[in-house]
Amino acid sequence: MKSPSPQASILFTSWQTDWTSVVAMCVQVAVLAWYLRSMQRLGTRGRRWSRYRAASFLVGLAVLAYAAEGGIAYYDGSNFTVHVVQHLLLMNVVPPLLAMGAPVTLALQSSSRTTTTRLLKVLHSPPARLLAHPLVALASGVVTMYAYFLTPLYAFSEQHPVFHAYVHLHFLLAGCLFWWPIVGRDSLPRRLSFGARFLLVFATIPWNAFLGLAIASVTKPLYAAANTLADTQSGGDVLWGLGEVFTVCVLAVLFVDWAADEERRAVRADRQLDAALAAARSTAPQPGPP
């Protein structure tokens, strides 16, 4: 079977109306309503939420809606290359954008005292600390990608719509598990240093490259009933190349955050030094009269 070439009119204007897409859209609208309502509730307490954080979260939801229900989803069962782009959006683009929106922090600041206490208990529970461990996060991302594309799971998902919808959710959750501590905007069970964040991102580069090369080197389609060999190999190239582009973008954001953090540390150290010098002057004995 020949993989159809994507049409711009479908990619940018069509919308999926199957029941899984409708359910996903309802959930996304509910999350959007909660976020906006939490911002409003925080405002009534005299506290202002960052517009940058809000914009990041809203863009993340928009990309999520496009990847799961938009025109790109029209081809996820017939064009492997487009399918790869869709999964990269779900795993490497949506999670960092949502993480920069700091929804956990917003929930903690805008909720009632009882809800905040419960959220903190969940955040500091042993399962949450385990999931937030960097090695667990890295393993979840790598295993998800390799297990899906290099085993019969890919073909199985194309034949079973409900499992296919679950795969989308799984990619999103695995991406959140990996990118949330790296972005570092939110209140989490573990706080990674910038050095650990950089190392964690760099650790993904060879894994992405190996997977992309493995798919680009196959001698038969991963799902011959819907994709051609050329389309499958092209998908491997895109997985490698586009995956590295997303990684570089995250590294750029991390570098900016690291520079800003270093500047804040320098300012704080200068203030502490000034305060110590002022205290020393105030306690030093004054010279007596001649």
C-alpha cells in the first residue's frame, strides 16, 4: 500500500471527530478551564500569575489538541513520517510547554488549605519521589520509544483504535515524566541541579540517534498494510533529525535559565556581602577624640 502524501489543506484545517478525539478534547477543555479559573482565584487573593507561564501552558494545550485531534492525526494511520512527527510533538514539545506553565505550583497557590495539604502529601509520597527520579524518567522515555517502534506494538496500535488512543496518552505522560524535572518551573518531589538537567538531556541524544538510524535502516515497512518502505525510512530520518532539533531547543531554554539563576545568585551574594560589611561597620569601635 502506498503511503498518501500529506495535503496542507488537511494538515491545517481538518479536525477528527471520532469518539476518542471528542473525549480527549473534552478533557483538554476541562484542563484549560481549571487553569484559567485557578489564575482568576489567585488574582482575587492579590497575587499575579506570570503571563509567560500562562502563555506556555496555553500553547502546550493548543499543540496537544493539534497533535491528538488536528489534521496531523488524520494521517497517523497511513503515513509513518507524519505519525512520527505526531509522537514527537506529544512527547518532546507538549510536555516542556506544559511544564513551563507550572500547573502544580498554580494548584498549590490557588487551592484551599486542605487541598494544598493533600497535594503536598502526594508530591512528597514515596511513589512520587520514585517517578521523579531522573533515571526512572530517562528509562521511561527510552523504553516507550523503543518498545513502540521496534516491536509489534506499532502495528497492533494501528489495528486497534482504543489502544492507539492509549498510546497517545502514554507518550504524553512519559514525556511529562521526563521533561518536568528538566524544565524545573514547578514544585516537584525532587529538585535537579542544572548540571543534572544538562546531563539528562544530553543522555537522550544517542538514544534518539540509534532509534532513528534503526528505523531508517529497515528493509521492510514496520506496518506493511499501511506504509511503504520509503515512508518508513523517511520516518526514521525525521525521528533522528527533528528529535535533535527539539533537544537543542530545550538546551537553549536550559542555558537561559542557568544564566538567569547564576545572575540571581550573584546579586544575592552581593547583597549579603553588603549587609555583612554594613553590620561590621556598625559594630566596629569608633575612634575617640584626639
